[in-house]
Amino acid sequence: MRVQRRTPEAGAAFDAALFTPLVGAANLTGMRAIVVRHYKTLLNTAGQIMGWKDAPRDKDWLADVGFVDAQLRRHGIRFDAIYSSDLERARQTAMYYGRSHGIHVVHDSAALNELDYGLLSRKSKKWVEQNVPEHKKNPDFVYPEGESFRQMQQRSVAFLAALAQSRPDDTVLLVVHAGVIRGLVSHFLGLEYAEHLKRKVSHRYIGEFVFAGGSCVRYDELGKLSGFVRQEGGVDIPWHLSAAAKRAAARSSARARRLVAD
């Protein structure tokens, strides 16, 4: 099993797409992205914030990834490529699925990393909730020596939107983190980010994003349902981009192309 590293994507083409979930190109057939969470670690079980730190696997980790793998096979999903963050827990989980599905290269990128909590990494979640009033309330709050949820969302959205443009006919697997998943769902479904920072995302979550260019036109969940679906104020699945939104997508795409050309 080989891991191919990538650096975070950057440039005007990505910046133009960040603040709208509606960037696409009508002539593309559409990438299908299956997004899952990494295996459960000892720090997850202990209720500690991980961020860019890592920890050994929890004793029950295999039950979760085995459940996800079984669901992928039940739905008959075959992958053309596998991507992950460059954090160990995501890379190792991606390599597990790679071996299971006969894919020998995992592409990893820091653009898909969990939020960098900086000095708060390895702090207990309870302590952070009690001592950091803006925690998971203000997406623009920058954690000491870390980053904000908005910054994390921007880099992960840019990566996935660019991937959808470059692999329009493929089905890809992305192994990422709960924070990244909340950012992707909020962005591509046009949800208010601040209201969804605490949505539950299980280690048995399986999100299906279907793209037309860089726009998500369909979203569904194939594993244990997330808080985006089963909690109050969530969305109905399968979610579809409305006809009006598709027209707005075409306009946004045209504006983005003009900005890049200039």
C-alpha cells in the first residue's frame, strides 16, 4: 500500500468557489464522492480534542470500519480512487479500505485535515466547552496557535470542489474527520455554518455527495445517520439541489471563470 502526498490546493480558481456552494459546469457528468470518518481512537473514547494530534486505535475500531465497509459493498460502490487527510488515523483507515477494495494508492492531503485546535489539542472537550465561550459557536474564532472552523472549511471545500472538476466521471472515497464533514455538508447544502458546528457525526457515517462540476446536486447518507438528518432543524434525504439553485450555479460558475480569466 502506497500513500501519495498532496499539499493543500490554492489559487484564484479555488478562492472564487469558496463562499458559494454553487459552482459548476454543465458539460461535466458529475463526480460521486463517498465521505466517511476515520476509525475511533483512544482520545475519541476519552472525550479529548484531537485536532492535528493522533492517538492509538480504540479496541472496538474494527467494528465501525467493518460496518462501513459492509454498507459500501451492500450498495455496490466501486471506487476509482481513495483520498484522505494526512493525519495518521485517516490515512490508516483509508489504507484499510484500499486493501479491502483492491486500490493500492491512497492520496493524502493536509487540506482534508481536522481543525487545528492549536494549544487546545488534547484538552478535554468538557474543559474547552466550559472555558472557551466561542467554541463551536463562532466559526470565525481562531483557536490559539491554530485556525478557525471557517479556515478549515475553506481549504476542505476548495479541495473537494477542485477534485470534482478534475475527476468528473469517477467515484472517489474520502476518509476525513467530523469537523471536515460538518464543513462540507454545511457548505454544499447551503446551510448556515454556525448553526451546525455541533452536529453529531458517527464513526459509522457514510455521506454521498454527487456533483455537477464543483456543485453538489445530490446528498444522501448510507450509514448511521448524522445529526444533519436526525436532529431538529436537519435536512431531508436524499437532498437535491433545486432548479432555481441550479440556475444560480450556472451564473456563479460563469462569474468564477471570468475571475480566473482576468
